[in-house]
Amino acid sequence: MVKKEMIAMLLAGGQGSRLGVLTSKVAKPAVAFGGKYRIIDFPLSSCINSGVDTVGVLTQYQPLRLNSHIGIGIPWDLDRNIGGVSVLPPYEKSENSEWYTGTANAIYQNIEYMESFNPEYVLILSGDHIYKMDYEVMLDFHKANKADVTIAVMPVPMEEASRFGIMIADENKRITDFEEKPAHPRSNLASMGIYIFSWKTLKAAFTALKEQPNLDFGKHVIPWCHEKGRLLYAYEFNGYWKDVGTLYSYWEANMELIDIVPEFNLYEEYWKIYTKSEIQPPQYFSNDSRVEKSIIGEGSEIYGEVYNSVIGCGVIIGKGTVIRDSIIMNQTRIGDGCELNKAIVAEETTIGNNVRLGIGEEVENDTAPHIYNHGLVTVGEKSIIPDGITIGKNSVVFGETTAADYHDGNLASGKTLIKAGD
């Protein structure tokens, strides 16, 4: 029988609804990030850099792009004969067929996959955070403490602690208690949603809790282990870690990549971030173009000006167009004479000539102010914006729009234009 010391299970089924139109047709882990990457590349790269060569990726919501991106794992050197990467969607079973209903339920439904590797340890990861972490160091900590469960934690400012699952640990980092989003937190150690379980403990928890609806790690599995007196330890991580769960945090994390000394460095030799790369021609900059403090993906053609922005692969930016503080994703075409400020433009969008995005006063968005805020303007994938249109801040456009969809060629700040059927 195959024996692997540690395998990883990567939860990549999330819809990421707080990313608005960016995730209406694609799972959050497959959203583009940093020009050429997708969000899932970061935990996958951490696996291969940590020597974890067996990864089950659990998909559910809009899995198509994620599946084709991962393929058989070649970019991450995960195309192994034994182990490697496996995409694990929910599937028909003989007794009852069901969607994954909670984080732990998704893993429980794939217990046979895990059994086939007879692991000593199972690493549970989430597919929607940006970070670099050496899981081998965490495993050493787990072994040294003879732990049943090790939970990666990160110190957060005390005033923010009520937003997280908080672990309370003694001086040896043994977890004595935990609180889910406490109003008055007793500690600032926030769970990162990264767990190492000893396989025996995980199996025992699943056996005991298998009837529990919406089985979840934070709500059910960890409390069960705690009640049964299993050894829980908190592994403190002090590197860069970003939950890109909202449009603003997603925008911010992209902008941090282009700082003069980026807090999160994509250029480190010893810790590469791997991705699937469609071979493309090199970038082209015309004589009149200007680019400052930006990332420009392969195959992009720049005829205008780009400042403080992240531009994906195969993007065309027309003459006289000025782009500032924006994220433009792969294969987008922007015409001549445009102006884009704090825009997030998703993949394969076409923007006509003399279009202005992010103009005017900030007004609260009229349909989803909790999603579209901080002065950003968001354009969903494969959208079309015709010539001469002006769009305000905190606004969102999605679909193949025509001049008739705009009032006098304008979409005011805070407005939503989503074409039905898109």
C-alpha cells in the first residue's frame, strides 16, 4: 500500500460572494491575482515548496476554470505517478448524493481518497488566501508537541480580533479554549484556517460527527477534539497572509505587490510561485507609452500610460489612455483616449475609445454597498463598454452593454448596471 507521511486537502469550492461580479462565473480560488497568477497558485506553490506532493483540491462552485487551470498539476511539479494533484468535485454516491455542505463535510466525503495514501498527517488548507508558508516547519512543531491537531494562528491587532476565530493558548502554545468571533476577545491569536490533523484523530472525529449537518471544522470538528481531551496546539505564523475576501482587500493585496519594497515578494529565488502559463509573446511598449511602478503580464501591448497598476497577460491599452491604481485582467482590450482610476476590470473585457472609469464624487452603491465601496469601479468579465461612456465610483458594470444602457453616456457613481442573461 502507498504510504505518504502527509497529504494536503485544499478547499477550493467557495463562491466568494463578497467579490461581487468577479466571482459570478468563476470560483474565488480561480480569480486572477498579481498579473499572471490565480489565487489558488499560492497555497499550491506552498505545498510543493514544502515538499507536500499529494494534494486533493475540493471544487464545487463554477469549477471549470479551476479544473483547467490545475489540469494534472504540471506547473507545480505535481504530476506524480503516486500522489500528485487530484481535483475532487462532489460526485454521485449510491446511498445519498449531496453537495459539500460544510468545510469538514467536503473532506469527509473524500475519506476514501485520503485512505488510499494511508497518511500519518492530513494538512487542511483554504484555497483563497495569499501567503507563503513552509508547512514542513508546522509539521515539525506538530510532531515535537505530539499534537493531535495543530492550528496555524496569526497575531492580529486586539481591536480586530472579534472578526476571527480566536485561540486561547498557554505558554507552551497548547490551546486551552477558543472562541468564534468573540465580542470581548481574550487573545489575539486568529485561526488562519490551516490545520494539521493526525490522521487517527481526524478519522475518529469524522466517525463521531458524520451525522452532523453542515459539518464544519471551526464549529464542530475542533470543538469535538477539544471536548475529547485531544492535544490541540497553536502554531504561530508571522509572515505575510492576506484574506482577499472583499473587493477592497483584493485590490489592496494587488497594489501591495508593486510597492518599492513589496511586503509580499513574487521574485524570491528560493520560494517560487508557480502557475499555469499559456506561452505568449513578450510585452510590447510603444514609443509613446509610459509605465511606472506596475506589473505588466506577458503578451501585453501598451500604447498609453500605466501608473501604479497590475496588468494581466495579453492586455492591449490604446494610445492616449491613462490607467492609474487599477487591476486589468488577462485578454482585456482598452481603446484610445481612455481614463481609468481605481478600476478592477475582469478578464476578456472590451472597453471602447474615450471611456472614463472612476470619475466624480464617491456615492454609496445602490444595490450592494457592502461589496462595491472604497471608490473602486468594477467591471465583470467579458463585458463590453461602448465608446465615450463615463462611469462613476463605487459602481459596477457587467455584461455586453450598449450606448442605450447609459443615461446621456453616463453611469453615475454608486450605480449598478448588470445585463440580465450575462
